Amino acid sequence: MPTASTPTHCPYCALQCGMALSPLPTGGVEVVERPDFPVNRGALCGKGRSAPAVLSSGVRLTTPLVRSGGSLVPAGWEEALDLIAGEFARVRAAHGADALGVFGGGGLTNEKAYALGKFARVVLGTSQIDYNGRFCMSSAAAAGIKAFGLDRGLPFPMEDIPRTGCVILVGSNPAESMPPALRFFDELRENGGTLIVVDPRRTRTAEHADLHLAPRPGTDLALALGLLHLIVAEGRIDEEYVRERTTGWEDARAAAMAHWPEYVERITGVSVPQLRQAVRLFCEPGAAMVLTARGPEQQSKGTDTVGAWINLCLATGRAGRPFSGYGCLTGQGNGQGGREHGQKADQLPGYRKLDDPAARRHVAEVWGVDPDSLPGPGRSAYELLDALGSDVRSLLLMGSNPVVSAPRAAHVEERIRSLDFLAVCDVVLSETAALADVVLPVTQWAEETGTTTSLEGRVLLRRRALTAPDGVRSDLEVLHGLAARLGVEKGFPTDPEEVFEELRRASAGGIADYSGISYRRLAEGAGEGVFWPCPADPADLEDPKAAEAGSELTEPVDGGAGPRDGGAGRQDGGAGRQERGTPRLFLDRFATEDGRARFVPVSHRPAAEEPDEDYPVLLTTGRVVAQYQSGAQTRRVDELNAAAPGPFVELHPRLAARLGAAEGDALAVVSRRGRAVAPARITPGIRPDTVFMPFHWPGEGRANSLTNPALDPTSRMPEFKVCAVRVEKAAGTP
Ligand code: SF4
């Protein structure tokens, strides 16, 4: 066990705050601030500060559990692994490989995500793998790929935010979801910049804004179109930029011109003067950014909605220029890396596409298998969960808790219960693990080494700081043990660095090229990480041909727009590597074939479910500062529970008066999919036509019992952010 303080990163959100863990004389570790890490400069939210509490043996699993006579009972590792391998072999023989499913998580390290994708395709031979990151930011990823040819949450470091002129923050509440990030927006305003927050609620983040726009949930697409309409009408387009660095403007312009400000006011509830004020602030000369998060993304039109906001950046020349651009504030700890290395249904490592023959050949060669043996793309996350118990008979689930976090959760829970066989790897007995046939207790962040990729595309090394409790094994050891039992003796090392070395080779030449990154390099200096793409020097790789191929992004620029005004660092212009990788993308060219960004013409359409007589109110869901995602870990920490003990229904005083409800009264929120009960929290900071519920809790207050699984046609992301509900007073105390 390390005896000195170990620099590492928080296990929770995608900000990946730097921290150090110092051993305590009594055993265990305590969190120590790391002011040298530039993203959080020592600041941590309560979740990060209290993270070691989940390491304690009191709240976690330390022995495998197998179901016997209806209950989960302790078992040995060999027995548990034999049982899983035996069941998987039986189901595969009886129903085919696609009857086996794998469900991963955005909290898994890059090494685990990579190994899990390889395990599904090489050992099980199934196409049925996806992960909960699909629920997190896949619409932003799809829109980014359409417009820029590449998806990296932020194409610039967070430290650029205070150096821009104006930020429009759409459907994001960093004051609750990643509090240390709020200082970047405060510094922006101290530097004379402006912050516009778009959110149906007057959140703690909106309190920091110069302008708060509160559109009706599900109408941010119309809002962006209305702003673009005004920008055109007021002659604020950057004509030269549009001509030289983009394509498709005329169609996007025509679509926006159909969205008159008065029409947009009727759809969104945002007044025309407010629209004009937003345009005036955003179009001040100089740099500007648009940042989105789950608000616009978790919609059945999320890809188009994000596309509309990207169009706004492109029309005003605010992408691929210093301190300007569009970015997505990714949510989960490794939401970014998790979608780059193969646990997504359509993806191979390096952000390669599973249906691309060249990508299949490259990865198959690294894996030592026939490219034709690799299955094709499978179902997206919700579709996979919906197929459980029918097409998919057995599931391996790693680092996810869909019984709480999936939309239409009661239905998903029923699907999970109908499986022939469920195996779960987790650190605690989550609500989903409690339904399993076998539960494997695994190591967590501070007990293992691995890399994550933050919302900035910054690859970071999280180092082991203490020894795991007896009886616990790593996810990599689980995959190694299962692979061996299923007849694949090689190719699943248990050493994370060995896995990362293979990942480097598999990613070489891909969009997310990690081939120039090594553990040694990540450990160097102040541990500030390395931004992808970071292609290798040929000499660094066992397979020099792959490195010579270079990243698709770093090919020399020929023609196109040529370099823009510099000052903020540039995209690497050759196959060589920069010390920090590529902190800023697109300064010379976009990652499209012609190097130009693409406008995508989009038009407003309503949410999949609009209010009606029976369900007259809109529900939107989100997070609170003291809990994280499904709460599997944070609900086990006393100080976080004291701060956020349970769910609530936030509603406007006018709606409360109509219901005759007072603060704290039990309210039932009913949708076409289910019912949830929680106490009323009355505030004028929410629209009168909308209620809000946080989604961290199971049981009768489970917000996802209500949410709508209507999927975006491109990203296959469910519409968590808007559905129609009825609110009524419930008997008793929640
Ligand atoms: Fe951890 Fe995110 Fe809080 Fe930072 S903001 S301490 S990464 S949960």
C-alpha cells in the first residue's frame, strides 16, 4: 500500500477534480487538496470531499453473492465465476450469441471500457453491448460529429471560459452538478464578459447570470432558431467566416428564417425583448461560446437541438477560433473516455465505427482475431434494456444502476426481473445488483490504477492509493476470469497499464488517438494530463505503421481556410506530438473531409409528449448538489444524505395554490408510465407550467418511474427532460 500522499482524481463527475489521498494512521485515506491541478485548483464539492466514505467496508460488498432459494448468499469467487461462465455458455448455445447482453457505465476507466467492449465482441461474440453514457451526452456527441466531424465534449480547456466574451449556458446547472466549475463563469464576469443561462428553472447557476432565459421544457431548439433568425435579420452574420470555414449555410438560414421571434415567443415563453437582449450580448465583438448539457440533449430531438446551438456559433464565426466555440459539459466521470473505446453499441476503440471495414481490420489485427468474426452494431441502451427477457436472455452489467437511472424505470425493472440470468459487478449492493443472480464485489477508484478522460478530452491517471479489502477483485480480473472460462486464455490482462498499452495501439490513427499517451507521460510533471488526439512518435509503438498513419485530425492542412489568428495554441499540424496533446481543436481546420464545419438545417418540433387534459403539467428532471446519478454511492454517505435526504417535487406557488398544496405536503406526480410521490418544495424560480424532480432515489420517489423513453432518432437518447404529468395531493407524509 502507498505510504505517502497519492495524487489522483475524484471518482464522480466529468470535471475529474484533482485531489490527493493521504493514508490515515487508523487505516483508510483522507482527501487532501491539490491546488496545482488547473481545473479545480484544490476546490472540491461535498461529493469529492466525502468520496473515501464509500471505500469503507461498512457500506460495500466484500464477497461474491449468488442467488439461492430466492436470496443472495455469500459464495466463493471460483463458484461465482463458474456460475456466470456456465450460464453464458448455456444461453449462447441455446439462443445464439446475441442472446447475451453487456451493459457498461460512464464511470468505468478507459481500460475497463476497452476491455468490456473487447470481451463482448471477442469472447461472447455478441453485438448487444451499450452503456449508460447513452443517457448522458450522446445527442451532443451526434451533433458534434455532424457539424465538426468529431465529438470531444469541450474542444478547449475549461480555463478558456473566463477569457471569452459571452457564454450561453444551455440546460446546465454546474452550481449543483460540478460546483468547482462555477468559478470559471464568475471569472468570466469579473473579466467583463457576460453569462446567459437558459433553463426552465432559476437555478443556483442562473443566479450568477447576466441574463436568464426560462423556456418551456423541450423548446430550446425553437429558442436557438429564434436567436439565429434575429442574428440574420440584424445583419450580425460573420459572412467571411461562413464563406471560408463552413458549408450548408443557405439551408440552415432558410430554416431559421421560418422561426419569427413572435412565433418563438409563443412556443418558448421567452419574450421578444429577451431574445433581442440575448442576441445583443452574444454578438458583442470578440469571442463567445455556447455550452450545452443534459437540458437540450436529453430530448427526442436532442441532436437537432444541439445542432441549432452549434449553428448559432458557426453563423457568428464562433467555432474553431481562440476562446470561442461550442462545447458539451459531459456528466459522468469517464463519460468522454467511455464513449471512445468500444463499450458503445456502434463503436470500436479510438472512436472508430463498427461498420467501417478499415476500422474493423485495424482493431481485429490488434486483437488477433478475424475481422469477420466481429459482430456488427447492436441496440442502444434503452432498446437493449427493453429487449431483456425476450431477445436478450442473460446480462452482464458493470458499473450501472438502471433500475434507478433508466427512463420508464418500472418497465426496465420488470424487464430485468424477467432475465434468465443477471450478473452484476459493483462496489455496493445497488437496486439493480439486488435483482442479480450473481453479484461480484469489485475494486473502486482509490484501490486501482486506471485512466479517465475528462469533459475537456484530458486523459488523466488515477492511481491506486490503498489496498482493496479482502474478497474484492478488479473488473479486469473479472473479465480475465470469465474469458478464460469461456475458452479465451489470452488477451485479457489484469494489469491496467498492459490494457492501456493495447488501447494505445487500437486507437492509433483513429479520431480519439491515444497512441502518444503512456502512463509514464501521464505521471510526469504536475499530472495535468494529456489532451487527445495525441498520436505517437512511430518509435514509441510496437506497431509503427499505425503511428505513421497519424490521426485523422492531425494530417497536414492543405488548402481550406488555412490557419486562423493564433494566440491560444493550435491544433497539432503533423504527426508529431505536443507536450499536452491537443488542448484546442479546430483552430486550423475542422475534422471533416474538406476541413469545413457543416451547418445542419433543423426546425422546431414538439416534444414526444405534450401536456393535455389528463396530463396538463410538464415534468423535467435533474440533479442536486449532494447526490450523484442513481445515488448508489452517494446515498451511502451520511453527510451527503444529511444535505439531500430524499426526492422532492419543485413547483411554482401558482400551481401549488391550484392544488391546495403547502410546502412539504405529499404530492403524487403521475405520468402515462407510472407514479412517484415526494414532498412539495414551492419556489417562484420555476415556470408555473412545469415541475422538477431530482432523479437520485429509488422507491416511491423514483423520478424515472415517470420519464419518457422516446428516443432521438440519431443519438437514441431518451427524452428524460420533458414529459406530461398530472400532479395531485397524496395522502400521508412522503
Ligand atoms: Fe468530484 Fe465533480 Fe465534485 Fe469535482 S465537481 S469534486 S469531480 S463530483
